[in-house]
Amino acid sequence: MDDFAEGGLSLADDILLEDYPYEDDCICTPDFTTDDYVRVTQLYYEGVGMQYKDYAQSEKNLEYDICNIWCSKPLSILQDYCDAIKLYIFWPLLFQHQHSSIISRLHPCVEAIRSRAAEISLKKLQHLELMEDIVDLAKKVANDSFLIEGLLKIGYKIENKILAMEDALNWIKYTGDVTILPKLGSVDSGWPMLSIFFTEYKYHITRVVTENCNLLEEFRRHSCMQCVKQGELMKMRGNEEFAKEKFEIAVIYYTRAIEYRPENHLLYGNRALCFLRMGQFRNALSDGKRAIVLKNTWPKGHYRYCDALSMLGEYDWALQANIKAQKLCKNDPEGIKDLIQQHIKLQKQIEDLQGRTSNRNPIKAFYESR
């Protein structure tokens, strides 16, 4: 298990946590772009006395200035900002919950987060992974002034209800990625993702430049010291129960820890491992995805995510996820070893499956499939 803590909490209190799982809605619905996302960037010039007659022209100039200031920052800092923006984009999709908990009422700093182990359907997971591919494009071109300025312009158009589909698709093409456009499919399913991506990125880049905010520090400040302490205590209790192979009780403690520390990737990874041991593979898959969105260079999170996919029979998907994980975790020698071993295991599973399929009687296979 991963590093954790100890504390006092009665199981009677813990049972107040509702039964996991519940089914999420598909993210590609007409109301996907809710008020949580599409925000019109507010630019303030108090004390400067600047009055613009032509707002569109002034916005164009501002985009150019914002782009130049953003791109002048060191690439490593820009990439850190991109990691933070990704968390802000995925927070409503994977972590927030509409209902408040006891903890969120007692501790105002704790959000009504999705602490329960919410199952994510495979269809929604496919959409989330496509969204992740789109969002990750910005990190690859974080200091490219041409593409960043284009991103800001497209975000401005979408905010002002100006048709921008062609611009958005061309922007993706100009990044050099050839895999995303075919996956987007129809405009109906692809546009909500693109709309969120461009408006959210414009919003956060503008904040970094005009308000000089540190997105990473801002994100880390969400939990007070008391919540951090309580989260660590619950985490240790979860570890203790896991060591006794009392996985259901461990899940309860990890879930409570997540209410205190929803940004802690270790908690989702540990709860995913419990679910794997309990045979609840969809819950394990969901928590594995949450862990690697929070920390995409954490090998154990990727390993558990791929494990859950393979246990659900998604061997090809698991193999592709493993290949991606090895690229992301290349600077972790120990973690890479485990991922390589998992890769070999997945390949063998696929080969065995293909062998069994080819050896079957074709007539019998036909009738069995009907």
C-alpha cells in the first residue's frame, strides 16, 4: 500500500456514507456545457481609465497581449499551469457531487465532492478519455504563440456565440495531432468537448496573466490544515483495515478521507485496489481514472486502471492505456518495471484470446453469437 495515517471514527458514523455506486450521465449531453464551465472572461482595468469603443477590436488586442505574456514564461511553469487547468476542467466531471455531506457542512472549506465510489460507464469513459486527449494538446503547445493566440480567439468567439467550429477543428489539426479529429465524430457529440476546452483554457490563461494568480497554489489551498490532518487519519485507518483484508471497511475509511482530501491521488488509488480485491471492477476503473487525472505520472494509478480494464475484458483498451502510461511514467524506473510486466501479461492475454477464437468451430461460434 501507499503511505497513509490513524484516527478515531466510529463505524456508525461511517455508515452515514451512502452506498456506492451510482451511474453517471454521459458527458456528451446537450446540457454538458453548463454554467460550471462556459464563463465570459472578466477583464478589469480599474484606475487605468481605458474606454473601448470597439470591444471586439480591444479584445483582439488583449488576446495578443495575453498570449505574449503567457508565452514569455518558462515552459516548465506553463506546463505546470496546464496540469492545473486540466484539474479544473475535469473537477466537475469526475469529482464534484450535487449533494452536500456531513463533512462539507461542518467544514466550509470542504466542497460537496463526489466522495462515493461512482461507477463510470465504459461509454462515458471513452468520452472522458477523448476529452483528456483534447485538453492535453494545450500542454504540448503551451509556449507556441501562434496556437495559444488561436486558442484565445476561439474561446472568445464561443463565449460570444460566434460560430467557431471550423476554427476549432483547424486548431486541433495545426497542433499536429492526427488521432483526435476522427474520434470527434459528429458535431453534436464533439462540440460540447471543444466548447469546454477552449472557453476554460481562455478563462484560466487570462486569469494567470491579468490577475497574476498561481493556479497550482490556488488549487492546493482548497483544504484547511484540519482537513489535511483528518484526511491523513482516515487514510491510515483505511490502510490498517486493508492489511487485515477487510476491504469493505477500508473503502469506508478511504471514502471518508476523500471527503477531507479530494485532491489526493493516493486515496483513489488505494480505494481502487480495494475494489479490485472485492471484484468491483467498474468502481476500480472509475477510481483508477480519478487517480491518474490527479497525478498522471503515478505508475500505480495507471497499473490499477489498466488492471480494471483487463478484468472487464477490455484487453486492447488496457494495452493501449498501458503504453500511454509507460510514456507518462518514463522518469520512474521502478514504476516502469511494473508497467512493462503488466504489458507482457496483457499481450499474452490478447494472444491467448485470439488463439482460442481462431481454434473454435466457425459454425458453432456463429450460433453461439446469435
